[in-house]
Amino acid sequence: MLIINAFCGKAQDEQEEREYHGFSFGVRLGSYFASKNTANFYNGSGYYQSGVNYAGVSAYTIKDRLNLTPQQTAQINNYFGSSSFEIPYDASPTAMRYNPAFSVGLDLRYRVDRFSSWILQFQTTKLVAAERFTVRFIGTPQQINSQQDIRLFSITGSEQRFQLALGYRQGWEINEMVDFFFQPGFTFSGVKVNNNQIHIAGQDLDLFLGAYNPYQLQSYVPQTRTGFGAGFGTGFEFELGGGHSFDLTFYTYREKMQLWETEFVGWNKTLSATFYY
């Protein structure tokens, strides 16, 4: 009996070692929460792009874009029934934020044992920053009645991001099926600025226009700028048997992000679920 038990125990240990050792792949789905530090790049003030002609375009302020041509100005006045309009000095928002975004990714994992792993992760997401700006109209019924006719309109910025992260995961057993883990790591990420638009008078007007010909809307090819960062993830991993597992993880990384010629630093966060097989 002792010999049989020893043999069975050794066989079980070898089976567990094979099950929790080696390479595996993961599919990751999650929600991405971008740092607000970069969002004001799209606020239409021109502060972050002042004097920069990037990839053949210039960034116009809200005021300059709405008064780009006499035809543009007349179209807006006709739409709202005004004789003219003004852009207040504080029209541009100062607290733009990104909407939470959906992210997808792939993981390559090398498992040393059940509790220790090296993980290379890739994820991508599309972000939209949004807020409101103000315009004061003159000559409308509200303004004629001695009331300020100030209206709000939306301004948005769109960008694409990717992130490549390398981390080491160390786990601790809660029970036979569940582990708690902590995963520090480093990131290499990229940001591609797609567009910056204001939405007024039933139109979507681009703020990024041709540097030498302002009538060339979206005349540039967005370029990706990269940077490095570091942070950690923590969560729970559920063992499914046969070398398969499923985890729920919260990641936060402090990363350098470059939009055109301006560098920002902020904490980007992801809440994700990953299936490893």
C-alpha cells in the first residue's frame, strides 16, 4: 500500500507539473479608462498645438474654425437666425475627459508553476474625449430681449491606442480552484491622434486642416507616437483544469503619451477578463 500510494502521489505531482508548466495563450476583453491628462489636447484652444504644423496640418482654434470663411460664418448665422456670433474667451473646456472604451487583447504566457508566470500582453482600444464649448449669438430673439443667448455645443477628439506589457505574476492560493495574484510590469504604448471636431449647426467641423490649404479637410495621415511606462495588475484567477484558467484583473500603468509634439504623463487603467488555454 505504501509503494502504491507513493507511486500514485508521484504520478499526480508530475501531472500537475505538466498542467501548470509551459506556454499558453489568452484572449482578453476589457474596459479601458484613459488618464484625463491628455484629453485637453482636443479642447479647441490651440494651446497644445500652437505654432506646430504636424504632418501637413495645423490645429485651428474654435474661433478661427467658425470664422474660417465668410460663407461658413453666414451659414451658421442663417442656421440660428442671428446677425453675428462671438466666441467667449473661456469658450474652450478645461476639463475634457475620455469616455470609457472597450479594449481587446492577446496574451502569451509562460507558466513556471501554478502560482508564477511571465506574461506578454497586447491590447488596443479606440478613445473619444468629449465636452462642451460655448458660443454667444447676437441678433436672436433672446438677445434682443436683453438676455444673453449663450448656447452649448459639443467638441470631441478621437484617437487609437495600443499597449504592449511585460509582467511577472505571483499568485497565492485561496482554495483549490481560486488564486489571488499580483502582477508588476513594464509597458510600451502608442497613441495615434485621429481627429478633433466641433459639432454645430448640423455639421461636424474638423479642427485639423491643411497647413497650406485650409480647405483640405482631414488632409493628413495620422502618425503613432510611442512611450514607456510601468505599473501593476491585481486580481483573481480561476483554475478550470487541463491547463486552462480564467482571470479577472485590474491593471493600472503610469505611462508617457505623446500627442503630436506634446508629451503627457498619466495613469491609464484597464478592467479585464482573460481566458487562457
